[in-house]
Amino acid sequence: MSRPVRDARIGVDGFTLVELLVAVTILALLAGLLFGGFRFGARAWERAEAQIDQAGEIQIVQTFLRRRLGEAAAVRTPGESEQGVLLFDGERTRLSFVTVMPVHLQTGGYSLLDLEYQPGAEGGELLLRWRPFRFGEKVETGGETDQRILLAMVRQVDFAYFGRLDDAESAPAWHDAWRQSARLPDLVRLRLEFADASGRAWPEFVAAPAVTSPSRHQR
């Protein structure tokens, strides 16, 4: 009695239900890992771009301040003394001096520039104010000024001034204030601390004001 012939292809072609479920599960896991990697890479790229933008902003502000101090004018305005008052007034949280402003902010001429820190509940601001300056005129307080926010979310600002005070016997040193002096400081330092958690860091800033003769600017 002959046995029925069995087709050898039975059980070989196709997949069982268990095999399909295993394959789908593996594909889902791989897709999840791949998508997670894309999301992680995108977040890392965004953080890197934000850090680059923040570093660029800080570099722009430092370059701006360095150039303004480099073009500071040692000028005097009429005052009680015969020599007048030197227009350079610096404290720990503010600084005022005469300088040349960029063309896109003011059309030619000199300006009286004010840098001032204004504290806030969640973070203060480093403000820039300026207005045209005319030689030979007494500077009045108040009046209209242009204003910009140089940096926001600032926790602390600390200006310092290096040089020899009016006392000829004193040695050059760092001072918290430079007011009503007969000369410009040799160096101006700005230390700044941010209030947010963005990781921004302010490199210590030191610049030398221009050493110019008052008579060169008084016309």
C-alpha cells in the first residue's frame, strides 16, 4: 500500500503568525530607537545653535564697548573750577563718557554715552543711552536720549577703573569709582553675571580709553 506524497514546500513558504509578531515588534523597537536618536540630535543641534547665538551676542557687545572706550574724548564742560569738569563719570553700576557713536545709531559727531545697570525681579538689564554732545556747552541732567538694551537677564554688573588718582603720590590701582578726576583712567574693567540658566558666560572685559588732548576736541 503506497503512502501519499507530501509536498515538501508545505511549512517552508511564508511565515507563521508568531514569526510575524516578532518581526513587527523588532521593527517597532528599531523605529523607536531611530526616532529617539533623531530627536536627541535635533535638541543637541538647537542647544549648540543657541550657545553660538549667545556667544555672538556677547562678542558684539564687548566689541561695541571696546570701540566706544577706544574713542573716548577727554573733554571738559564748564564748571565751578577754571579747568571745568572732565566728562568721565564712573561708578560700580554705571559709566558715562563722551565718545563717537556708530553711524547707524547717530549721524556723525560726538555723543554723551551712559551705561547703566537696572536691576529687575527675575534679572536686570544693561542699558545704553546716548544723546548728541556739543563742545563748550554745559551738560544738563534729563532731556531726551536714545536708548537700547545691550544685555538682558543680568544679575550683577561691576565696573572698575585702573589708574592714578589726582594725588600725584598715589600709585596706579583699581578703583570702584572714577569721578571728577583730572584724567581718564588707564583701564576700564567690566565684570558681569547673568541671571538665567542658559549657560551664558561673560569673559572678563578690560579696555583702555583713548588718551587724547582736551584741546583737540573743544571747538
